[in-house]
Amino acid sequence: MLTDFCNGLVKNEKTHEIIHWEDTLISKESLSKKFRRSIKKLTKCYLTGKKNYKKEKEEKEGGKKDNEFKRLVAVGDIHGDYEHLITILRHAKLIDNENNWIGTDSILVQMGDLNHRGNETLKVYDTLIDLRKQAEEKGGRVNVILGNHEILAIQGNHFYTSLSDYELFGGLEGLEKEFGPEGKVGKFIRQDMNVTMVIGDSLFVHGGVIPEHIPDGLDELNKRAREILLDTPSIEDLYQLSLQNITHPIFSDVIFHPDDGPIGSREFSNGLDSEICSRLEETLRLTNTKRMIIGHNVQFYGKIRTKCNNKFILIDIGISRCIGGGYYGYLEMLLDKNEIWARYLEKN
């Protein structure tokens, strides 16, 4: 568990006062014909293992399909920095000054790792859970990708929890209750956060999907993940299983492996283009997508970076002041203009 290390960083605000990146056009290459015309193919969002999820999703969202949205905003890892999350969402014109959803024509995709390191994890979860409901009512959408730190929390690993968060949650007992199957946050992680998503021709995942992850496709990957998440009991029950030499799949299944699974993999992010691009292309072919967008790997000096001719986009810029420097930025896809932008705030 952390001490007051994070508080010192927050008081300093940031370590990069002289750095400011200008907004950058990453791609004007088509989200095009495929996004505009192949509606039946693209409204299939790979979210959960529910057999009729597409129907349930459309009923829940009033039948609004991916290609009816004008833009998509993707935000990297938050790690408990509520103030920076709110500042980014306001700049992206997704919420107003009272934190009400105003992005009626927009999709927000947050890339996971909402918790650990920072001091206001509970406010971060509460905000996104509330905005998800607001967006559904107002014609927008909020989707949250499952990060490795969410998995650590429901496994009972609170090593990265700050002292402030530890106290706000009510100590170890409070943490385990909140991240358990009956807690508000625990239910959100198990029921609503997604290992992978496809929107348009973009694949979103926290760490990276390699071909070996999807021998039976993304649907089966997500179905298996959801089954395991919904079956993950309290920390006490996991402990009791361990006493019987029973390892729950939340620890043993490759999906949740800290290095080799799609949530924790760094193969694409750490490898050279010459080493990874052909394997990336294979994943994109298998998933019928044009690019993969990830969080998980903090980029130097708060800059969104790309690899393999913009087909691999890394958007964890270190938003949290408790890790990575406290930078402001996000990825914006203007779906009606076929443009992808890296956006940065002047606060940087």
C-alpha cells in the first residue's frame, strides 16, 4: 500500500510545466465505406457473452447504432485522479460544469485502470457509473474497458492503493466489500466493463489482443471473460477456495494473466515495428478491424503515440498525477469526417 507519496505529487500538480503538445491529426484515412455502409456488420459490438446482447443493447440505447454517432472520445488510464478526468471530459464537451452529460452524439470509451495509485478512486467510479446512465438517457454512450488494476482489486490485491483511498474506502474491509460481488464498484466491474470492444473499424482493449487470444473470435473471448467475472466471489471466498487447493479462473485463466492476456499484454506496445506489425495485422484481419487502441502503457511526456503506420494507437499519456506526470489529453474520432485526432489541453 502506498503512503502519502501521491499527495506530494498532487500538490506539485505536475512535473512538466514547459511541455505542451499541439493537437495532431493521426489519420484521415477512412473509417469510411465500412463504417457508413456495412451497418449490419458494424453494429455488432463485441461486449459480452449474452446470446441476444445486440438486441438488448439496441433496446437499452433506443436502437442507436454505432454509425449514428458523430464522434468517439477515448480516454486513457485514470488511476484515481478525479479532477483530471473531469477536466478532460469537460474539454471534450461530454459533460457540463455540473458534470451532466451533454455528448448527445458522442461515444466515450475509457480504457480502464480507474483505480489504484490516486486518491479519489471512488469518485472516479461513481462519476463514470452515473455518466453511463445519463448518456443512455440522452442519446450518448459510455463504455469502460477492463484494466489490469480492476482485476487486481477483485483478486484482493490492494498493494497499489494509496493511503487516502484506503481510508476513504474504510480500510481493507471496506475495499473488499466495495470490490466484491455485491459492491457498487464490484458489480460494475463484473457486469459492465468489457475486455474488448469493436466500434466501427477500431478495436479497443487495455493491453493488446494477439492472434493466440482469439482462436474462436472476440465473441468467445468476451463470453469466457464475462462468465469468469460474474462467477468471481468475495475475497474471503477466494481465500477459502485456496485453502482447498482450488484456484479460481480469475487467477488461472490466460485472459487475466498479468503478462500474457489481452488485459496485461505488452507485446505490441514494447516491441519494435519490425517485430510486431505482421502479428498486429493478423489480429486486425481476424477481428475485421483497421486499428487497435490501447491504454496500459504510459507514454513519455504525455503524448499519444502510434506504431505500425497508425494501426496501433497508445493513449495512456499519464493522466494521473500519481503516475506518469498528470497530463491532459485524449483521442477523438470525428466519425462524420473520417478523422482521428490526438487532443491536448493547454493546461499541459
